[in-house]
Amino acid sequence: MRREAVVVGIGRTAFSKASGRTPLAMAAEAARAALDDAGMPATEVDGVIDFHTSDSAAATDVGRAIGAVDLGLAMDVTGGGNVAVTVVGQALAAVQAGACDTVVVFRSLNGRSGNRYGKGDRPAVQMRGDLQFAALHGYVIPSMWIAMFAQRQKHVFGLTDEDFGHIAITTRKHATANPHAMQRTPLDMETYLSSRWINEPFRLYDCCLETDGAVALIVTTRERAGHLRQTPIRVAGFGEAHTNGGSWTAFPDMSQMYSAYAAKRLWNSTDLRPSDIDVACMYDCFTATTMATVGDFGLCPRGETGTFFAEGKATYGGEVVVNPHGGLLSEGYLHGLNHHYEAVLQLRGQAGERQVRGAEHALVTAGAGPSGGALIYEVAP
Amino acid sequence: MSTPSNAAVPAPPMPLIDADSIGFWEATREGRIALCRCTDCGTWLGRPLERCSQCAGPTAFADVAGTGTVYSYIVVHSPSVPAFAHLVPYVVALVELAEGPRLPGILLGERGAGVSIGDPVQGELIEVASMEERALAFRRTPS
């Protein structure tokens, strides 16, 4: 019989603007917190997988830091939020294949005090490949690339500024009930519309919050999970798409994103339908990412995401609660691994004041533009 | 941008030119806009490749007129990239060239108002302070 892999632990550090710590120290803390949550000793860890953009700690170093020195899997995946589902998928696959038994999945970064994604002078980013044709126009940071998609969305679907505003406002409202969120001050449309331009059509509140911190998950076998502290969570559907060479300029229809392709794999992998999703932790580096992906994954018709939010369908009492933790926009930019943390918390019924009642299926998406993925979590029967 | 004398302006991020793309950059030194094209099947390749992605045939750089339309555009307000901080607000357009590939470039003389998706544009090469290669920029043309 095939081994089944499940998520049994979640952990994280404080989120801040200036951690004063190394990514290694934060990764080790998050990993230990996730092991404590699961009720497992670190000596059981025989796999570590993470993702990075040359701004993190290596899997082998984190293994050593928590006392797991003999790893059957040690994998550093190069990538941004587009691989925040990939790493979980690879951990599940490694356990199911028998390559190892217990895997720490982590993301750790000083995204605010260290290597800021919103700055154009990041030494880690080399202007090779497609980027060589962007360098001499300063077209080198994510808030520019995704704004290019947003302008196309506005053009194709006739979207208003308010359509984007509703996403930012609802997401912030959710964050007000999350003590871990970086921003908990309620946002209204007037404040949204009067905030400064970053790269038009993006205003300040269309952009996520660069953050220092770490998040970790523990993946192990279903059999082992039966003896642990928490309700095990399994993956009921999975689909990635890495299109057009990951090019920010060559994506065929920029009113859509990778999600137009990943949605086919996701929904082909499961009998579940979009209407079965209770919680959707949508990767939201920018409002436009939520705008495209909510439609592409079929939670609402394409081009109607703004209306979906405006009519209260993306919040408590609506059709699906999108980013109950406040997402990257308001909880913090932990590069999407915080979305997995929230999904697991919600399915266990441990989300406190922001608990989505009766949450059975949680969609987690990762990435923006040409490359990303999604999975559906549920309680393992 | 076109005046190479301003020493106070930091150099832009430098493109890492490689063996596949050097034909594009060499052409800019001579004032030509050139795109990579398969010499067997004629496919235009936005990102230069040694062999064609469609038929694996050999490729070469062919001169193009540099005409196209605005596929999308942004108005850069954030002074995030030091070399361009003094230009804000300025417009970067993603231009769909007549041959098919898209390339980004500054839309010269624009600050945002009046620019629309679908506007016809003409490419031109502008000098960069720190290198012999030139940058591809665009200017709106009457439709």
C-alpha cells in the first residue's frame, strides 16, 4: 500500500521589520516550533526543504542547527513565492516515495531589514536571461512586473480602481482579527484611493508588506501522524504551472496568470469543485495577483473578483473566506508559506477569533505572473 | 537618460550579455534594432536562443523596423531603482513588436496621461552613460 504523507506541525517566528537575527536562527526557531506543535523530537527529522532567492539559510545548515545531522533529503529550491506550493509537494512526494520519513519545510528571510524585493539594488538579482532586456529601463522589481499585468486586467475587463481597493480593504479587515499580522489598522476606500502611487496602477495598499521572519511545516507519514498531537492534514488536490520560461513579458494573456494553467491540473487532480472551498489562502503579493488568481481558479468568474469582494462573497458569511489571516498584504510577506500555516490552523479549528466555521477544504495558492501552483488541504480521514 | 555626462546619476543595472544575446546588443551599438530569428522556419524569438525553440534550426539576428503597439504599460512613481529615481514619474511600456515578440522599454516623453493600450509606437535607441550598447526605448506615433 502506498505511504500517505500528511502535515502534522506548523511553526513560525515573530514577524517584524527588523529581526536583528540571521535567517538560520529564525528557520531553526520556526522548525522547532513546528516540531513542538506536532509533538515530535527534532531527532526524527530526516529531511529539510526550503526555497530562497539567495536570502535564506541552507537546508543542511538548518538540519544541523536543530540537531538533525543525517538527512535523506536536503533541498534548496531557488525561487520566489511561485514555489511556495512546490516545496510542500516535494516534501509529500519524498515521504510517499520512502526517501525520508519526516521533513521540515521552511521559508526564512529578512525581507524588510535585509534583501528587499521592492528595491532595485538587490545584489542577488542578476540581469541575465529575460532580465537583460529589462535592466536598462529600470524594469527590474516585482511591483513593476505585476503592475503590467494589472494594467492589462483593467483594459480587458474594464476594471476600476475601486475593484482593486475592495481586495485590499477586505484583506486588511481580516488582519484586524489576527494578532500576528503586521498591519491591523482598518482601511477604507478613501484612504486606499488617496494613498501614494508606487507604480501605477498600483498604490501603496496594492502592495504587500516586506517582512522579516520564518515559517515552517512538518510533513510525515500518515501512520506516524496517528501517534502525534495534532489532527493530520492531507493534500486533496495539487497543480502547478510554470509557463513561457517564467518570462514576465512573454505570458500570452496578461489579464490571466499561471493560475489559468495550474487550475486545469488542480481540478483534474480531485473530485472537489471550487464551490467546495471554504478558505482560500491566495498568494497576494499585490492585489492584482488576487484579482487574477481568484478568477482563474474558478472561485468567481474571470474579471469579477473586485465585485466578488465588494459584495462580501470573499469574507465571513459569503462564498469563501479569502485570506482570513490578512495575506501577504496585511499579515506579512513570508513569501506564501504563511498561507500554508493559516490553512492548517483553520482546518484544525484553531484560528480563534478569525476561525472560519466548518472549514473543511482550504485552497492555498503560490506565485504570480507566469509561474506558480496551488493545493487543497483537508483533514485526513 | 540620453545625456551621458551626469555623474551624479548611478549606473543602471547592467544587462548580463551572453553568447545567445550578443547579436541584439552588437546591433544597438550600430544603431540597429535586431531580433533573433530561426533561419529555417522563420520564427521570431523574443528571448534569443542558439537554436529555435520550435524546430531546433539555427538562428541569426535580423534587423527590424522597431514598430509595434503598447500591449501594456506602467507609470513608475517609486524611486526604487537608483539610476532611474530622477526620472519619476516615467512610463515603461511592454511593446508588442510587429514581428510578434514583446520587449519592455521607456516610452519617451510620457508621464502617464494620455497613454493607452494599443497605441502605435516606434522604437529608437538611446545612449546609456556607462556602456557602448544602447537601450531600446519607444515613442508614441500618430495612429
